[in-house]
Amino acid sequence: MTNPRFRPATQLVHGGTTRSQFGETAEALFLTSGFVYDDAEQAEATFAGQISHYQYSRFGNPTVAMLEDRLAAIEGAEACRVTATGMAAVNAAMLAHLKSGDRVVASRALFGSCHWIVSTLLPRYGIATEFVDGTDLAGWERALAQPASLVLLESPSNPMLDVLDLPEICRLAHRAGAIVVVDNVFATPLLQKPLELGADVVVYSCTKHIDGQGRVLGGAVLGRKAWVDETLQPFIRNTGPSLSAFNAWLLLKGLETLKLRVDASCAGARSVADMLAGHPAVRRALYPGRPDHPQHALAARQMSGFGTVVTFELAGKAEAFAAMNALRLIAVSNNLGDSKSLATHPATTTHMRIGPEERARLGISDGVVRLSVGLEDPLDLIDDLRGALDALAPPARHAAE
């Protein structure tokens, strides 16, 4: 059922589907740890790599394989491996490729756990690391003037929605001998194609938009077949960050509605961003789809849509907490990409552990709030936000009265 001529919405429903001898309509759920063989000779040939046969669900599973094939079809990748979480995907993509003595250059604007891997974990194994301001091409050029093994970045970034020049960074990275790993979670496979822009590897937290309903954890790594088979697969096979068949099945069901959900959330995010940008309590509202976003023109070139996340800044922590606590429809959570709208205070949650100095460099003040826009009616979200913000700074007409 995987046909490269199918358009994305069709691939999301049919891509990678294989049916058992029973001809089921929905994808089959293979809840099994192991598999049996016709005889000892078949088992031997399987382990010797002479024939293709499922061995153990840590190595491969029919339900999991359907998810991998569908994600590869959507991304336009030659191969995919899925993992138990998004961070397992990032970790596997990096450690499968790296060894002691290698060098990594990373965008400074990373999710907190990704930042920890680069700043703390990799140096323990003798891997040199350097952070760069992701929007500073001159900084990338300086950092990549000497050899490197891997470049890690995310675009748009979490939580400040920086948009990075992927083609140029990839050119500089390849000149330095590095592969480029892009965390594409904010853009989803539908809004940005890093492989087409020069990247070598794309990673996702499937927990976010791909599930999109707050049910399960999952991750994915996509790239060229040779790299996936020869570099990534041995690492995943032997270290065991396996995705369960049940979670894979739920993610397959999530993919069926991904385009509908992302399109609706993007439209809602734009409406919410416009309201926030005009509210007197808001110091700034960031959304790549607005002309006042610092990298709006770049986002328009690289992306087919501008995402489901809006970030805005209030006067300080007290104001941010007061506004979040006053919300009645939007929930406070550290997740994103859900069908329910969620508000996050990055400085005290997702980016707390990178420290105040690093947050200051990234522009993550104590007044910053990240808003993941879900599937509610945008007018209801706007009413909820306006009610919370009006208590901080009454509209001008009220002040005049």
C-alpha cells in the first residue's frame, strides 16, 4: 500500500499497510514478544541473515514495521526505525554514529534533554561539543571551519520558535564532514522536509503530533537505508529502546488524522497569535507565520505551514503564572502537539535544568509562555486567553473609562 505517487493525506491512511492472511481492515496488532520457526534450520538461517523472518520484538515486529514504513513514506525517507520515546530517538541517532574523539556542533536552542546530551553526556565519552546560536550563519561557519562528525539542531526551535537556515547549515556541515540530524517535531512531517533541504537524519517525538491525543510515548529516526541498516539498527537492536507493538498501533491510528489535526491547529495558532500580538499585557508574540517573526521569510521558504505552537512573553514570572492559573479551557502541561491546547512555562519546566544563564542567551525569560494550540474552536481559545490576560492589563478602553 506504499505508493510514492500517493499524496500525503493518502499515505497517512494507507502507507506501509500489510494485511495478515485474515484480511483485516484495521492494521493488525501483534502483541508478541517472540516468533516461532518451522524448524531449527529456519531459525539458524534467520539468525545468520540468510532469510528474512521475524525473530524477537526487540529487533522487529509486524505492527512496528508498518509504522516505520508509513513514516518513511510520509517523510520521503529511505528507511525508518521507531523507538520507545522521542529522547530515545535523539539519543540513538547520535550515539549510534559517534565515538570517542569525535566532535559535535549543535544549535544552542534545543529541548532541555537534548541540551543535556550535548552539554553533559557526550563529553563523558570523550566527544567534544560546541554550541552555536542557530540563527547566526557566521557562527556556524566558524564552528564548522574545523572537522565535525555530527550537527544537531531543531527548527522551529523549542520554545522560542527560531527558524534555522537548513540548506546553508547542511552545506557547511557536509563540508566539515558531519552528518546533520534535525529534530523536526514542531514542523511535523507535513510542514517541513529536512531531507529535501539537505539533512541526513530526521528525528521525531511521536508522542507529540503523530499521536496527538496524549495517549502514548514514541520516537522515530529516519534517513538513508544504508545508514539506518548499518549504523542505527545495530545500536537499537543491542541497546533495546524498542517501541511496543501496542504503542505502534496507536501511533498508526494517530497518523490517519494527522493532516486534519495539523491543518486545524495551524489555523487556530495563527488566530491566537494575532490576538496575543495585539494585547497590551503581551510584550511580544512569536509565530513563524506572522510577518513580524524575525525569520518569517525563511520560514515561508522552508515550510509549507507555520506550526501549531505560539510563544508569548509577559512582564515576568508572576504575570506568567497568574495568566496560566486564570485559564479555564487551556490546561497547564509540559507536553505539546495534543488535540487539547496546553500552556507551558519553559523556565520552570522543560528548560529549567539548562540554567538561567543559558535561558538568558536563548531569550527564555521568566515571562515566556509556550502555547500548544489544539483542536478547540479558536474563538473559545481567544476568549480564554483574553480573559486571563485582561486581568493583568485591562484593555485601553477600560483604562480610559
